[in-house]
Amino acid sequence: MSKTSRGFTLIEVIVALAIFAVAALAFSKVAMQYTKATANSILKTKGQFVAMNEIHRMEINREWLTGTESKQVTSQGETWQIDKKAESTISPNVQRVSIQISLYDKDTAKVVNGVTDLVFYIHSQQAGTS
């Protein structure tokens, strides 16, 4: 080889390819984490909408919950399990209601995973009782 010829040696090419492969792997891992985080955020937002819809439905229907209640609804393109639990407060005219929203798998008839939960208070005048 003459001193005037220039180019990359095989070792330099292999090192460059190894660096590129490591960088591509790291980039794909970051992209997968971003996609998963985005999907989880979308699911949590949908769960929040389902919870708020249930709260407003209870307020509109003046529903006074006693004990616990569970049901499944289809909303936002998913099937959800809604678990509600009522607790008394120091005021007999106000109750604390906890709502937990979970994804529900119709095929296995089981809750897949919890998505969100909210707590709100209902006044007995809203619920239609005195």
C-alpha cells in the first residue's frame, strides 16, 4: 500500500458499526419506553373520564350509595370495572365515595389492572334523602 492511498481499515469499520449498533439499540429502547409511557397516559386519561362520568351520573340520578357496588361498563373503546365504596363522614348528610377504575377483560371475566381512583363527597340533598 502506498503512503498516498487513504481509506478506512477493517478494524475502523467494525468499530464504527459497533458504535452505531449500540446507539441504535439505545435509541430503540428509549422509543419503546416513550411509547409505553404514552399508552399508559392515554389509558389513565380514559379511566379518569370513566370515573368522572360515573360521578356525574350519580349526581344527576341523586344516587346515595350504601356499602359497595361493582359493575362493568364499556366506554372509551374499552371495558372497565367500576368499584365504588361509600363511607360515612362526621356529618350524616355527607358521604365519602371512593371509585376505583380498572380495565376488565371480558374473555377471562377478570380485572386486568387498576387504572385510576378518585374520591368525592355527596351531600344528601343531592342524593334526594333528608
